[in-house]
Amino acid sequence: MAPPKGTPPETTAYVDLFKSIGLTQAKASEAAKSAKSAALLQVLIRRHALTGGRIDEKQASLVAALAVQGAKIGEDEQGYIVNAIVDDRLKTTDQVNAAVKFLGAHPLPVDDAQFDHECGVGFSITPEELSNAVSDYVYSSAVMGWASMGAAITALRNTPELRWVNPLEIKNTVESALAVRFGAKDVSNPKNKEAKPAKPTEIETPSASTSPLSNSRSVFAEGFLGKLHKPGGNPQVTPALHDAHLKATGGLVYTRFPPEPNGYLHIGHSKAIFINFGYAAHHDGRCYLRYDDTNPEAEEAVYFESILETVRWLGFEPWKITYSSDYFDELYNLAVELTRRDKAYVCHCTGEEIHAHRGGEDGGVRTACAHRTRPIEESLLEFENMKLGKYKPGEAILRMKQDLDDPNPQMWDLIAYRVLLAPHHRTGDKWKIYPTNISHSLCTVEFIASRQSYDWLCDAVDVYKPRQSEYGRLALQGTITSKRKLLALVKEGYVLGWDDPRLYTLIALRRRGVPAGAIISFVGGLGVSTAGTNIQLVRFDQAVRSYLETSVPRLLMVLKPLKVTLRNVPEDYVVFVEKGLHPKVPALGTARLPFTRTLYIDRDDFRLEDSPDYFRLAPGKTVGLFQAPHPITCTSYKTDPSTGDVTELICHLEDGTDGNAPKKPKAFIQWVAEHADSGSPVRVDETRIFHRLFKSDNPLATVPNYKADIDPNSLETVEGALVEVGFWTLAKRAYREAARESTERTRRALAENETLATPADPDTPAVTSAQLVGKECVRFQGLRVAYFALDNKDARIACLDEADDVPAGRRQGDFLILNRIVSLKEDSGKAGA
């Protein structure tokens, strides 16, 4: 094909040369467009004799890519990369670019192994491995459906294990995964745009009218949960047990969430709550909140209250609130019957002796203790003595007489009852002994070994045997959830409390401002299987970002203010700007902002030294202001005489009134205006930015212990940030709407379930609307800064509790504290922040 008319002869020569190494006409013409890169490509071809079929089209494209970037490195380094292309070590443009970057920082000679590692040489991944990695990401992060495809592709390409995968392969695999997760893409719209979502509520707490399971139905209908037996479908010792169970339950699904009230719930519990309450709701069944209160030494009333509040905050209502202690009499009678059937005995062995009988450290021969063959009547008498408090803790236990020859350790005569002399919060001093330990029993996989002993015990006393089914636990890298270790952090002052937003307790995530709906979407997107899930913190944060993306308004915010004075407008100059609160969600409304002579921009948006690749404000430079009527040009500045710091910018408003055509800006930056009459700007007393508490992904592996892995700079506090004046109206509206919805949801819950309205036990935590609403429901995106929420503990905002017809605004005694929920993208300075 002849070159276009007027093409310079040297360009034509370049095209012919480039085609001779295997480039197509189009690619050769493209490579010849830049004189600089074309000249280098010509040199590389001739220097390394690449013509005559020595390389194929793909390799030729990589050499052309080298010509674009390679001028930055020396001739020898260029030759090293060419050889790596020719011998097929470098196979993608990304690898070539990485090679240029590496050799630019490490001139020859270099360690070949280090080069290979840094440039992905030898990288391989099977289609199955790629599919699994992409599916895992899609189910945990791409919660907004097809609209998130671009973000998902970008995030996956930045994942270390997928760094060198062909981008087209990633794109195709993401499309396949999204089709499986969300159904086929709607192509009826010529632009392939999805329908706009319904108006999102500013109340992120799941409502009574909107189920937290609305996007998670397939989790309960497919896979692990979809294969569970139907009510009554699990085998029993006698048909009578099966019939009695179905008669009592009416064939409905019954589940229970059985937390131990000895600490606050953490992110891992959210999966258990989602599965147990969600599975029952999916089948129109019922789920109990059943406190496992069998260890009075560690239980406190605050934990009972917090557990109920957290379950309800996540969007679920218990069918009934019960306790293990409700069944202490029944459990005791069953233990007596178990002993009477010679399937339990009282033992006086120490813990060390029991360990030795079980084979000791070396896993030797298991032997029965001397008490295993004691007469039944003797064991019954001794068990009664245990009940009456005649033994101290550790002096006597009731053990089940199971099967010491079974390979499962959970069959080696487990302890059924032990002596505890601590008073119980509900039964007082009545009991000196406590047990150690529905249609479906759903629990995590560490209880698989316990299933056999659980079934053995049910059969031994002829009671209905729920089928125990185990799923994989949820864990997040870079944090800890052990109650004992968290308690140490709290007591020793490493964190601000159990609700410190750097922790991953659910009360901490709530205080940080993470919406309950985001947590449920994250957990539901993971799927349910027997495999454990160990998720990177950055992926959890991405799921939160995706949820907030279209559900919260966007406000102008200046984190570190720098004063700007517009020299060419009068002192009383003011123009009001109508600004949308979200460019893609008009339903969120608008705000009316003043634009005045005195403005504030972020200090990071100005610098004294200009450069060709810098587009924000500098002396003599013009910049646009987001949604403001005109750009500004910096004409001079003032400094602090003692420090030299810039304290004020003098700028010219490019409104054309001086007769000159307004300069066209290349960038737009944040701003807020000073206007006392409208209360602008809103001054933030503290903005708290939370980074990762731990420096590594596995703090428990740190020597000497996890405390040594704590980042002392994980909490950053910024004072004096400024937000647009629309914040006040937004905050009051969000809080008042949240309060109204919480009241309505609680009214419905109490009306539909009389056991919640009038619990039989006065110690049962009350169901109240206050559990569902806190100041953290006030959320917004600081435009191009981060997502923020009011701190629900330390912030004082009087107008939130005032009547609807009282204008919102700052009151005397207010103290405005914002918590950063999550950054707008992964913070490169603080991994996972």
C-alpha cells in the first residue's frame, strides 16, 4: 500500500524497514509517526540484525515498544532487552516497560535472576488459576455489577500475582466472571450502559423495607447452602424423633446464631450472622439469637447488649432471644440420664493426667483413666456432689464415655460438665456446674471433628439430632480478631477501645463509618463453601468504596487550607453556585454555595516551583475551581517571615472584566469560600485518618509477638479542615431520616414478634430504635479526598437532635470530628489504608 500523499521520504523508508521485521502496515506507520522513537527503532533493527524473519510480529511489536521508552537507558541496556525479547524471555509490553525501568535504575552488569524476577520472566498461570483469582475478586469486591468492570480489571492488573497476565486475558476472564455473578450484560442499550440504580437512601443502615439479602439470594440457593437438607431430612435414631421435630417446627427452617457473650463481635462473625439469619430468611424460616452463656467468669452485660445491637445494625431481627442457661435444668437432667445409661462418668484426673491418657505429646497409646469403670451409682452420687458445690474447680468433671480407639480426638471422653463457682448473670448461685458445649446447625469448619461427638451425644440420650454443616471461616489479613489479644491492646493503651476504627470489631467498623450494607454485600459476595477465606484488607476497602460510590453525596472539602484572596473583585463580592451532590445520582439533590473574594484551597494544590508536568496552582499559573464560575491565576503570595511558609495567595479572577480573554485552565482543584452570612465554610475540629494498625499481613508471626508489629503512626489527626456549608443540611437530614426509619423498623419488629416486645426474662437486652442509628450515618465523599463519616462517640453536633423546622448549623459547644471511612483508592503511602 502506497503511503499517503505528502508523506516525507524518510517516513516512507521507516515504514518499509519496520515492515521488514514483521510489523503490519498499520503498526509500522504508527511506529514511524514519532521521529524520536522511529530513529531509535531503526538503530535497534540495524544494530541487532532483526530483519529477514529473525523475529515474529509479536516480538517486533515489543521491540517497537522498547523504542518508545528505550531512549532513557544506555546502548548496552537496550541490547540486553532486545536479546531478552529475541530469546522469548520478555513476552509482553508490560514486561518490556518493566525491563526499561529496572535497567534505568540498575545499569549493566545485572543479576539475571533479579532481572527475571522484576520483569516477570518465566511467569505462567493456567486458565483455571486465572479464573479462580478473578472469580474470587469479583465475589468479594465487584459488588456493583457490570458497572464495576473497568475498576475490576484495573484492580486485578495491579494485583501482584496477576501483574504479568495479558490484559486481554484478564478482561475476558472478568467478563465471564461477571456474567456468572450478575447475569449476561444488557446490550439493548447501544452504549451498554446499565440502568441507573434506584435512589439510594442516605441511611446506610438496612431498613425494614429493604432486605440486606436483596443482592445475595443466589448464595442461599446454590452451592454449599443450596445443597443442605430440607427440614427433617437428616437421619434419626428413631422415626419418632423425626416426626416430633416436624410437628414442633411445622416443617420450617430454624437456625441459630450462638455467640459467646465474652467480647465484642468482629468481622468474622458477620459471615456467621449473614449465613444463619440469611439462610432462615431465604426459606421463610426463623433464626434464634442464642447466647452461649456457659462461662460466667468471662461474661458481662455489655457484651449481651452489644451483640444484639450489632445483629440488628447489620439488618437482621432475631426470631427469639434465648440463652443456653434457659436449658440448664434440662441439660442437667440429660447429663444424669447419660450417666444412668453408663455413657458418662465423674473423673478426678488433672488436665496433665488426661493429656497423658490420650497419648501425651508423642501421640502414644491411649489408655482409660481409673474412674472410667466406676459404678454408675457412684458417678451419679459424685455428679450430685459436683452440683451441690462440694468440689472446687478442677477437682471433678463429668466426662462422656465415648470411644478411646476412635481416631477422632473428639471421641476421647470429652468433658460434659465442669465445676465453676462464679455467679451467673441470670441464675445467680444456683449452679456450681456448667456444660461445655434446630433444624440446621451451621458452624465453621473447625467444628468438623466435633460433629461425630455431637451426633454421638444426641443419639446417646435419644434427642433430635440437627444436621451440623460446616463452612469456611472469614479472616482478613493484616489484623487480629482474638478477643484475648484485642483485650490486651485495649487495656495496654495501644488502641482507643474496642471500637477503635483501626480494629475490625464490628463496633469499630461502625464507628469508622462503614455502612452495614457494605459489610453484608462484601460477605455475601464471597460465597459460602467449606474453604476458608483470607482476604486482603485492600479488597475489603474496595468493597466499601464500591458500596459508597453511588450511595453518598459529594462535598467540596479542603483538608489543609491555604487562604486565597481575589484581588480584582470587591470586598462584598459574592456569587451563589448551585452544585449537584452527585454527578451520577441526581436524586441526592443539590447544594447552594457562596463564591466570594476570600477562598481556601488545599495546601497540596499549590507549589512555588512550576514544571511542565504540573497542572495545579503556582505563581503565574491558572487553575480552575470545581463548579466555580471562573478560573483563577496566582499573581503573588505572602509568607511567614519566621518560617518562610506560604500563608496566602493573591490571585486574579479570570472573569474577562479586565478586557482580556480568560485563560483556559488545564486542571481543576478544590475550594471553599469564606462567607459569614451563610456560615461558610464549615470548620472541622478533627479529621481522623486511620491507617493499618499492623505493618505486616500476618502480625501473629511477628517476633517476639504481635504488639511489635503495631505501626505507631497508624492514626493521623488533621485539625482545621474545611467543608462546604451544605454539610449541615446534609448531616441533619441524614440523621433525622435514619432516626425515623429506625423507629419504624423497630416498631415493625416488636409488632411482629411479641417475644421481643415483652421478653420473659427481664435481663434480656431490649430491642430499641436507638440501636440502629448513630452519628456515623452522616457520610459523604470529600470530593477527590476520601469518604468520611461523623464520629459516633466523640463528635458533638447539637442540631442533629433539633426539630426538623430548625435550620441546621453550628451551635455553641459543638465539636465536629470526622473519621475517614476509606480512601478514594488504595493509599500507596499506607498499604491497605
